[in-house]
Amino acid sequence: MKKLFLIAFSLGIFGLISCTQETTPKPTPPLKAVIDSNINATYSHYQFYSFEKGDTVPFSDSTTLNWDMAFNGTKIIFNSGTSGSGTAGVIIKNALFSEVLEAPTTGYVQDGATYAIPSGSNNGWYNYAGPPNHTITPLAGKVFVVKTSKGKYAKFEILSYYLGNPAIPNGLLDISKYYTIRFVYQPDGSTNLK
Amino acid sequence: MLRIILVIYFGAVATILHAQQVDSTFENKIETENNQIEEIVVTATKTETKIATTTVPLSVIAKKYIQASGTIKLGDLLQEQNGIQLSHFLGTGVQLQGMSAEYTLILINGEPIIGKNAGVVDLDRIVVGNIKRVEIVKGPVSCLYGSDAIGGVINIITEDIGIIKNALDFSIQYKSPAIVSSSILGNYSKNKVSFENTIVHNFSNGYHTNKSTVFKEGSPYNDFTINSRISVRANQNIQTGIGLKYYFSTLHNKDNYLNSSNENMVATQRDKINEFAISPYFKFVKKNIVFNIKNYNSYYLFNSLFNGENFNADLYNDQLKQFFTKLETQLDYTKNGHLFTVGTGGFYNSIISNRIENKIKQHQEFVFFQYQYDWKNRIIINAGNRTDFPSDFKIQWFSPKVSARFNVNEYFSIKISGGRGYKAPDIRQQYLNFTNALVNYSIFGAEVALQKLEELESLGQIQSYSIPIEQIKSLVPEKSWSANAEIEIHPIPSKLSFTANYFRNQITDLIEATPTAIKSNGALIYTYFNLNKVYTQGVEVNATYHIIKGLSLTMGYNFIDAKNVEVLNRIKNGEIFRRDPITLETFRVSKKEYGGLFDRSKHSFNIKIYYENKKHAFNTYLRVIYKGKYGWSDINGNQILDVAEEYAKGYALLNFSFTKTFKNKYHIMVGVDNILNAKRKYIPSMNGITGIVGLTINFLNPNK
């Protein structure tokens, strides 16, 4: 009898909880992490990229605010300062992608005399293995928090520099200058990157 | 040219025709009637000491075993020893107690070998044909020898201790696929004068297993070593003499490379080394006093050149010219078990290299002392210190050490030691000025970096600095604290023995090149800094069992744990990551996943069985050497050893040899190395199963 009462009681509690949840305003659906593979950075010019679009934008847009960052070989630039007409910037965090839940409101580094993501092995986003295979490996645990050209927030990490995202790339045999990135874009203008 | 040289020196053999004794006088000492060990060593205390009274971890490779194994390369010989691992980057180096090869001091007859490549003396420069024995002291010995002796000292002895018997000996060996080694040894002693001379020649046509490239895994080479020593025993007290060494080697190879328009081209490699050393000495012995003056002069000339077809500039060009001269005196006084040693000296070193802007001149003075007390062969205590005064630095370096041995009873003894070691920054770390245009980076030595960066800055070639420029400063030596504790057990004295050694070394101020600035063309500039901290610790266990007369079994096991302390701290702080290549998820590397320093096996062991049959005049020598898996290279780009793909598989070598002696004069040796056919692409000496045949002739019968 006592047991039955307990069960009924706990069921009641659960009922209450679920009731209250239903009455509260619907939370925004969680942001989706998108993997964009094989971004081609082999051109003689930069390959321009928009987080809003989640895709590349044409070269003809290079003077507009339609792009946030651009790739050329191992170089990554942002639409700001010496690189573009916008105010896009980046903050580099040493963390897991899932740990960066909130974009800071200040502290974004723009392209200037030095790039916001510095070049060089173990200096910015990649490690260069040198001989014999000369492989470029994106540094794990580097999360780039971006303030876009249009003032929105996003975070991304670089997963691969080789076409087809091979598990163990070989710098001599695999085709390089193809980026695979994982990103989360917050379209509502808030700093929430959950 | 080679043929002419060969003809001359084989001709010389034919005309001289004499003989030598198989066992040196030294080894006769070992096998006294009741098998009491009376082996004399010189490396542990810089004086002649009985091995049973040494207070530090020490091992000796006797000539008997060197000959029985038919080894041609010093690396192959050392690799068969417990607690030794080789490294194969820019030549063959040797690691002791898990420390990198640049922390092992290599000596020949107590004198340093000059001419290092990336801080390492290439073992392939040292021939085996004239070695009488090798003494290995593990743990720091900077208290006697100064710089580089952090992991220990390997002293290659080519001279006899004691009386030199007349001998003439010729030896020739062939090792498949392509090495021929031959040597002549001649000792002559009359009245007060003795003369020792050896000529060793090694020749290889190279070998080639992967026919898809022009690169030969085994480079064709040719080297000559001539060693001579004249000693005069003027009277009972005074001995003087002079040693000479000449070494010449050439190496050729070819390799494919892609030029800027991605065409397959062939590059030619030519390496050449000339080395000359002259070392006069004077020794005074009276009752309980030994006084030594030694002068050592060495000249070293090295050139390595890669040329490409239709390529204007050299792909690689490294030139080094070094002159080193050293004067050292030492006084030993022995009385009632007390030994006092004082020594002082200095050296001058000059270097010219195409990778260093100016000629570098350095000198350094030093003074050392040592006190040892031997209480009835039961308790032996040794304490010493060496102080170095280098010209490049305003500071002095102190290297104290204390060690003790307790012979508890005939079954049991203990050795304990602790002390400091140091390694001076090498010339490259101080003065290098090198730009690699192909890979697009520059490295500057710490002494010249500021000036170089200012020059580039004034030309507008610096894009940015990665660190505040004020952080660039003169390097200080890398320093270690080390401890060793060893127990020795003889359950059946002179038949069965065990030793177990625990060691720990902590090195601070490790010098490493780090990115300092970025040029406007995107090229990185590196400078050397005192940055890192590593530790190595481990256990070395040895067992020797003389089963029956002539048959002995030795076994060794070595465990090594070597880690970078900075990496451990960063792992603790969650700052090191890795990405799973399949799921693309990122993880924090855990302490457990960190595999420590690259290029050393955590576990290794060896088993050796030596059998000598005096009645039928033959011996056999079987060796099994196992090296466990070791960190090979960083594949996932986080710069540490952490995932399975970054390890190279372990391997086992099984080597067997058989020597038969005829008429006490002719020794015929046949052997098979690497019977299990192990192969490693980056270890040129491990190219599968190899055969060895050798012939040694003693023209003089030592028993006469």
C-alpha cells in the first residue's frame, strides 16, 4: 500500500514537472554544428567564405560584407583591417569545440600587420611535419570564435587540409589545400554558441 | 684510387708477415686461477681501478666478445649491450639511461672525439677492428670529464694496459650485402721502446633493396683509420710517448627529389671526413704517486654536399672545420686505502663553418679533484667535483658527485651514487646562421639572433615577433641531477651473479629551437632557448651464469620511462589535444596516453650464450636482442607521442657466430646476423638477414 502511494506520488511529481515544462515558452532549438568539407583553397586568389551562408561566396564579392573569412593555401584571412572592408575578427581558444558555449563580446583580433590567425607551424592553426612527408595537420583543440562581418557570432575548428579528409594524410600523396571545417553559426545575433 | 691504396696496404701485409696474441695481456688478468675478477678499468675514476671496487654503474665489453661476434660497426656492437639504445638521426648515436645521444660522451683512450653533427658524434666514424675493450659508465661523470657526460661515458680503449707483447695480426671480414673490413695490427716492443700500430679499412659498395628509387639504403662508403703509438719507458719512473690517429672517409649516395616544376630529379650526395689527432703524453710513477701530463690535438674537416641535376644552387651543403687542443695534468696519490686525485687543464676550440658567420674561438679551463677511501675492500666512498671556466660565459659550472659501495659480504654488495652532469650549449645553438630556402625557414643561434633579427627588421623583412624580443639571451648549459642505486648479488660467487640498478636523471634548461619571428614572406625564424625539462628513470637488470667451464649465459632487461616535464604539466592543465581521425572528435590527451620521449623503447632485453671449447679450439656466440615498440614520429600534429600509429613496432635481432682456430694461428669465423630477418627502413644496418665470414691470422704465436 505504502509502495503504491509512493509510486503514485512520484508519478504526480513527474506529471507536475512535465506540465510546467509545457507551459514555459519554447526554447530556441539547439544550434547545429555543420561540417563543411573540401573547401577549395588551391586558387591563385583567396577562396571567400560566409558563415551565414555556410558556404563559399564568389570572388566578385571580395569587396563586400558578404564574406567573413577566406582561404589561400595555409593562409586564412578575415574581412577586416588589411584584408577587407569589414570588421570581422577572431579569438583563438585552446579548448574542445563543445566547451565553447558563449562568444565573448570583445577581444576579437582583426587582420593587421599580422594576420588574426598567425601563419607558421604550431603558431596558428596547423602543424607542419617537415620531411619526409611534409604533412600539414590542423592543431586539435584550437577553437576559433568569430565575429562575422555582419556582427553575428560563430565558432569553428579546422579538421583537415586534404581533399576527401583522409584519416592519416600524407603530405606528398594526398591533395592539399582543401579545408574541412566544423562550425556553429548563431543567426539571432546573440552570443549563445551552445 | 681505392685500388691503389688496397694494393699498397695488402702489399705491406705480405712483406711484414708476423703475428699477434689473441688475448691481450689485460684479458689474461681476468682469468686467474680461482676466477677472481681482477679486471682493471680506467674510466670510472680516471685512474686504474679494480672493477670490484668501482662505486658507479659500469660495464666492460671485452675483446674476446667483440672478436667472437664478428662486429664491424661500433653501433652494432653497442646495440647488443643491455641499457643501450641507438638513434639514427644524422649518423648513429647512442642513448644511455634513456637520454638522447648528445648526452653521451664518447671517448677514445680517454680523449673526446670532435666533429659533431647536431650534437652527436657519429659512431660509424669509429672502427671496431682495433678496439681492445669498451668501458661504459652510466650516470653523470661530468665530475671528471666535464661537458656532455650527463647520461654517461663510453670509453673506447685501443691501447693495452701494461706490457706490450710483440704481435702481428691480420684480419679480413666480409659482411653481406656489401661490407669488407680488413685490419693489420702490429705491436713491437724492445728494451724501453714499444710501438703499436693498427690500420683498419672498411669498404662498402652500398646496397639497394627498393629498386624504385636511386637511393641506396646502405650508402657506399670507404674509410681508413690508422692508429699509432710509440711509448718509451725511460726508467722505472718515467714513461712518455705519442699517439697518432688519422681517419679518412668518403660516402656517396643518390636520391630522387622533385624540382619546382614537379619533375623527378636526381640529387647526388658526397660526404667527406678527414680527421687527424696527435697526442703526446708524459707519465711519472713513484711509489704512491702517479703524475700525468697529456696533450691532445685534433683537427676535423667535414663536408656534406647534395647537388641536383640542372640545379644551380646546392640542395644541401654543410661544411665544418674544427681544431681542438687540450692540455691536462693529473696527480694521483694513494696511501692506506686513500686516493687523492687533483687535475687541471684547459682546451681551445676553433670552428669554421658555412653555417656560422665568423670563425668561433672558445677556450675553457677546468680543475677537478677526487677523494676515494677504501676501507678493507668493504666500504668504498668516492667524492669529487669539477669546475669549468668557459670563455663564452661569465659563470662557472660545478659538477659534484658522491658515490659509495658497500661490499656487505661475498654474496651481496650495494652501490649508490648521486651527482650533477652538464652539457654546454654547442656552437650551432649559439652561433648558427642558417636559412633553408627550400622549406622556407631560418634558425639563428642564441648569440647572434638579436643582431640577425635587427638586420632583417631594418630591411623591413620582419612581419611580426612571436615572443618579446628581450627574451632572447645567451644560453646556459643544460644541467642534470642524477641518482643511481645498484645491488649486486652473487648467490654462487664467481658462477652466478645478478645486478639491478635503479636510475633517475632530471635535466633542466634543455635547449630547443622555438619560433621567434615571422618574415614578411611567411617564413618562420627559430632561435634556441633554454626551455625544457625532462626526466628519465628506469631499471636495468643483469644476470650472468657460468653454467659449466667455457659456457656462460648472460641476460639483461632494461625499463625506461622518459618524459618531458613541461608536457606533463600541460596535460595536467588540459592544454594538449588530439583529434580522432575517423570521428573527427577532439579529445584532451590524458597522462596515461602520453608515451614520453620519442625514439626509445620502454622495454628491451637481451640474452647471450657464449661457449668456448679450448680443447677443440672453437667458440660460438649466440645473441638475442629485443627492443620493444618505440615512438617514431608525431602523426596527429600535437607534437607529442600519444597514439598507436606514432609508434614503430618492436623488433628482435638474433645473431649467431662460430669461430674455429687452427694451429693456434688461423681463426675462421662464420656468422649470421639478424636471423629473424627484421627490417627497418630508417635503420640502414637493419636490412634483413646478413652473413659474415672472417679470417684472422696471428703471425706471431703468443705462447712462444
